Amino acid sequence: MRLILVRHGEPDYQRDCLTPLGRRQALAAAERLRHEGISAVYSSPLGRALETAQYTAGALGLPVETLPFMRELHWGGIDGAPLPFNGHPWDAADEMARAGWDMTRTDWADHPLFARNLVTAEAAHVGEKTDEWLRILGYAREGTAYRCLRESDGQRTAALFCHGGSSTAMLARVFSLPFPYLCATVHLDFTGIFIIRFSRREGGVSLPVAELCGDDRHIRGLDAPEEAGCTDGASRDIMDC
């Protein structure tokens, strides 16, 4: 199985939808993904991800299934306690690296920048739900690897449209790497693509493979928009990323 993670297009965060540029990015992503053999489309339930997903799903004639656990992460101090960088995980990860912290350490959740940060529990939740979802798709986690429970019936490709934070948390779980390490080393541009490949050998146990990381060639050269706005004019709450 191949799993294609796609970040949403440029958003209007206040209304949780795509800007005109974001819609052009989503259209370019749909064209880029048209020949990937996608047979299922999933999305975060948030508007900017759903709108991005609908371009690809529409081009392929597929429905979009929402995965509530892939909505964007929230960060900040637990109980409103102040944190450096307001708990922003990417800034926190960069600060840890500057300070000489070994970013491969597994006890990152005890670091002062994450110990009382909302994002720590939310990233763990995404990780747990990721394994539950992958098992439904036919891959059971065993240690740091996954056992293929599917019959050897050819390659299947699914696309998941989500966010910078939730996709990073999913990647951290799938590749058994610390969440801050992925925050520091894997950055997806709007509609950036990351492809994970799982073994097709029935009963086989293997590590997932990073087939493609951060591909954004399809949006290079797109002009910036003159103004932003939702296609439906709906008003939604401000989201994080």
C-alpha cells in the first residue's frame, strides 16, 4: 500500500478555507496526483483540508472520507500556563536543536518546551489513532514495523489531505521518530506531498519506506493572489496551521 499525505493549500485561516492561490494549488495538486493510482481519498474534517481534497477526489470520481483525528494540532501551555514561543512545536524543536539537545532522544516529551505543552498529548493521540487506522487498512504495528494483513492483491494507493502538525505527528509514529525531530526536519509546503510505501507481501513484517518527501514542484511558479476568500463565503473559527 502507498499512502500519500498532502498538506492543504494556502488557507484563509480565519474562515478555514482556501484562498484563490490555495485553490490554484489544490487544482495543481489534483493534476499532479491524477496518475498515482489513488483508489481512496481521506481528509481532515477542517474546511481547508476538505476543500483541497475535493479537487483530487472530484478529478478521480471518488468520495472523501473524513478522519477526525487528523484535524490540526493545538499547542500552548496546559491550563493556559505561558511557554516560550507560545508552545509552537516547530520553533520549540529549532530551539532544542540550537541548544544541543539530541533530537533522536525518546524522552522528548519530558523536555521543558513539551512537558506542559498541549501539543504533546495531541501528537500522541494522532499516533495512537494512526495505528488503529492502519490496522483497518490492513497493517498491524509490531514494534517499529508493520505486518501486512492484506491479501497480495496488487498495489493500493490512498491519499490523505491534512495539516502540517497532524501529518508530522503521523509521520513520527509511522517512522518511530521523535515528534520534535520531524518538526525540525520535515516541512511540507502548501499542497506538499509525502508518500509512504508499506509492504504488499501478505504476512510480511517490514519498516515503511519514505518514497517521496516534500514534493512541491506542482505549485512552483504559481502567482500570488490579489485577495483571499472562501468559495462559499462561510465564516469559520481561526485554526492553527
